[in-house]
Amino acid sequence: MARTKTPEPDRAALEIAHRLLATGLSFDQAMNHRIWKTVIKTRARRHMQQRDKFDLKKLQANDND
């Protein structure tokens, strides 16, 4: 079974993940650090999945599946 490649998070998702983690490092410093970069990317992927689930148009139309 082939494993699908997880999408790379965009910059907005990375910055939101950095803010949610509340590190003492600036965004650029955290992204230059190997471990923080991995943690931020992992959290950003989770944020992207949650962002995809939210559909404003569907909520406005009151279309509940």
C-alpha cells in the first residue's frame, strides 16, 4: 500500500501554529531550529485539516449533512 505524501503547510498555517504553541522564540528562530521546525509543521498540518473542515458558506446556508 502506497503512503500518500502529506501536504506541506503554507506560511499562514505555520505562523498560526507558532502562535498556538506560544514559544519564547520568534517565528524565524523557531523555523531555524530543527526540533521546533518539526513541531510547528506537525501542528500546522493539524490546523490545515481543521481549516478544511470549516465551510462558512455551508454554515450560512444552514446546510447540515
